[in-house]
Amino acid sequence: MNIKWKVMLTGIVFSTALLVTPTVEAAPSYSVKKGDTLTKIAKAHNTTIHQLKQWNKLTEDRIYIAQKLVVVPIKSTVTTTGNSKVKAISVVEEKVKVQENAHFHTVVKGDNLTNIAKKYNVSIVSLKQWNNLNSDAIKVGQKLAIGTQAKKDQAVEAPTAANVEAEINFKQTADEAIEKQLSRELALPGTVSHHTEALYTHAIAIANETIGIPYKYGGTTIEGFDCSGFVNFVFNSVGIQMDRKSSLMYFEQDTTKVVQPVPGDLVFFKNTFIPTISHMGIYLGNDEFIHAGSKGITISNVNEKYWSERFVAYKRLNNLK
């Protein structure tokens, strides 16, 4: 090809490039590692948690190991014919406006954070943030702010054995309530579908990666977990849908007892800090289970004296076959 044709083709390509509007640059991403939190990632990339959540369409602070996160905004470039200057359009951080006059919900018998969140079309995470809640525990008569930060004196502390025992179906004891629940359930077989088995295998692999992460009351992220938050994190990370609930709620509302557990099923315990269902973990086989205990994510054996005295049942989520 002679020089004249090369010059003409170069001019055509250059002109075409100027006419394309807009063009989009690829956004750099970051792969989440063990021990990462949104706070830590935001600081490392000189941005804010709000921006990270906005760029990655996150509705809560939960992130997963190996998850890819956009860490700087995608930038669009706009060019106009007759002007070789390229104008970059950057994402401007939005300021979060908090409602000045929030309304309140008074907790009634049967309420939990899940149904309250659905009623007001908000997330459980937001409810907990607005009311400084460190757990899912709420009390009958308690006022919950909907839409703004609550005052410190509205925070709810962990339930005591006395008030939990008093609220269990009035005259029923905790043990009677547990037995009544189990008696209503038709036991599931000791087998699962190939699909569920594959999900369980993946879930156990992720659970093992979290060993050593510290215990954190109310925790649902790799910064720290409580027992139900740990199970919720692991299962959701492999596509098994679970709303954020307490161990007791999972026991009563979302699971069914099994004839013989398979690795990946759930195991429930009572009397660890309240007199009813108060702890859960993921069964690994050979009488072992992985859970968020007082020493963090660890593996224990159901035959150990402490756990055998508190063991209740193996169960499986109702949405699994």
C-alpha cells in the first residue's frame, strides 16, 4: 500500500473515532479477600462506602470472598465533531438526605424485622441502622424509627433468659415449644438432589475459608459473624436464598427436620444463652459442624459434652430438595 492510501485510511479512522459518542472506559475492579470489609476497601482506594455500594449496586454491607467490586467509577467520554477536545464526565458523589421527621412502628406480637421491613418497603439493614440495633431482637411495644437515625436510647440489647422465656407462647416452656414445632414437621429424607448437593459442597468450601474470622454479635459480613449471620452469609454466597433472621426464626419458620443429615444441612442447639433455640451451624459430616462460636468461625463436634447437652435437631431449608 502506498503512502497516499495510508494517509487517507488513517484520516478516515481518526474521523470515525471522533464521531463515536459516548465511549466507555472499563472500570478497574478489586477481588475481595479474606478479612476485607467495605470500610477497608474504601480506604485503600480513597473512596467512600456509599460510593462502593452505589457503583456495585449493593443494598447492604455484605461482601463475599472472591467477589469482584468496581473500585472507581466508570467514566464516559464525549466528543463532538469539529472539536478534538475530549470532555470526561465523572460520577459525582450523591449526598444522602436523611428525613428530618421520621415515622415510627410500634412492635406488636408476631412482628419481626423481616415483616416490618416488607411492610415499609425498606431493608432489614436500614431498619437496624436507623435504630442502632446490633441484633434481630425486638420487643413488643418497642418503637422503631422508619426512615432516620434513631436515638441511642432506642437501641435494643440482647434478650435475657427471663424475658424470652416469658414471651414463648405464654404458658409453654421453651422445651415444650420446641417439641411442638418438631412434631408438626414431616421429616425429610436423608438424601438431596444433585443440584442441592453441589450447592452444599460449594457452601462448605466457602465456610471453611472463613475459619478464624472473629465472632461479632449481629455480624453478617467477613468483618465478623454471629451464628445465624454466618449461615446466612455462606448460603446466600452460593445462591441459596435466606432472609436475615435469628436461629429461632430459622428453626420455626424456614426449616424442616431430616431423618439423616447430609453435609450442608443445618444443626440447631438450645440454651446457649437463652432457654430456647439460640445457636445454629452447618453440618459437615462425621458429627462435625462449622459455626460462629465465641472463638470465631470454628469446627466443633456434636458429641462434645457442651454441644450434646444442647443439641436439638438437624434440619434443612424448605426451599431445598
